[in-house]
Amino acid sequence: MNNFDLLATHYWYPLYPHLAHSHFRLNSETIINTWIMLGIGFLLLLPVRRLLRKKDGIARYLAISFVSSFVDLTKQTLGTLHRRHFYFITALFCFIFLCNLASIIPWVEEPTSDLNTTLALGIISFMYIQYYAIKKNGVKEYLKSYLSPFFIMLPLNIIGKLASIGSMSFRLFGNIFGGSIISKIWTKVISGSVLWESVGILSGMNLLITGFFGLFEGFLQAFVFAMLTVTYLSIAIQDEGEDEEVYEGATL
């Protein structure tokens, strides 16, 4: 593989020429699209910050309602509201939802339509859950749980734990990728025809497809991922003690 071949692809090889294998390549489109969405999200914070200063403003009401909903979600699932878990679950939802909204921006694709992104999110969620499971039970009790109820269940327990990564990752990837394919097919069908493009605009089909797969489906899949994470976390840290720091603002 020469330098021209590397430039002709949508992949970066940061370790080239020493390690030019496909396992060590980076998808440049996914990385660029992710940073574009993060940049847009950061820019939106500037006007939103001003709007939140208005005590009777709609933006303030929506922000408080959003935070309160995740406060209630975390509290009801875990039994009590822990600040670190609340921050993690809310940040996870916001990031995934922001990435899922990329389809409504021209020439930008959802980073979550790349399996590498969803797999990374699944691994992050898994490691977070296992960390607090070990913190709560200790290393010895944590490892002992893999031998429950009998030691011969060790392989199945390991597979069961790791299966949560694939389950969460492939569910998110499949739904977002499928939606992007349907949107591309629709765009390809009507492109090049003034009549069909006019029908798509006037009938509202373009808006309907974009709204459904961009907003509704994006919100739903982000919420499902966050909900599964907090559910697995609840199972892993059942009866977590009082030494956890509790969020004092639980009555928003």
C-alpha cells in the first residue's frame, strides 16, 4: 500500500508504515462527523446559557424538565440518586442523541451508524458497570460471582457478561444504520427529478423521514441505551451502601 492508496481511502493509518494493517486504521469520516457534532453541541451551549438566565423562559423550563426526568430515572432505577451515576447516564444519553441527530445536517452522517462507535460506547458502559460492581463487592466477591451457582458455569457467566456489550452496541448500530440506509434510498430515488423532489417537499415526506429517523428514532435509541446501562448498573450494585455520594439536588 502506497501513500496514494492511503489518501484515496476514508481511513487514517496513524502508525503507517510500521503498522498498516486494517486493525490499526481509523475511519476518518466517523471521527470528523463526531467532532462536528461535538462542536455544534458546544456552540449551542452559548445561546442556551443566556436563555437559562431568564427565570420564566421556555428554555429554562425545558432544561429543568430534562434534568428532572433523568434525576427521576436514575433514582427510581437505582433506588437512590447517586451523583456520579446520574452524571454518567445523562452524559451518555446526550452524546448518543447528539450523534444520532447528525442526519438532519447536510453532508454529515451519524457517527453511531459506524459499529466502531457503538462498540466503543458499549465497552465504556460495560467497564463503568464492572468498576462499580468491584467497588461495591470487592475483587474477591466479584470474581466469585462468575462461579455462581456452580463453578462449571464460569464460561457461561463470562459470555453472559460480555454479551451485554454486543447486545447494546448492535441494537444501537442496527437501528441507526438501518434508518440512514432508508433515508439514503429515499434521497437517491427522488434525486435528479424535479417532479419527485417537489412531491417530497410539498407532501412533507422529506420532513417526515428526516424527523422520524433523525429526531424520534435518534431520541428513542439514545434513551434505550441509557436505560439499559442504568438497569445493568442497578443489577451490578444492588444494595449499594451509604458510602456513595448522594446528589443533594434530587428535588429539582
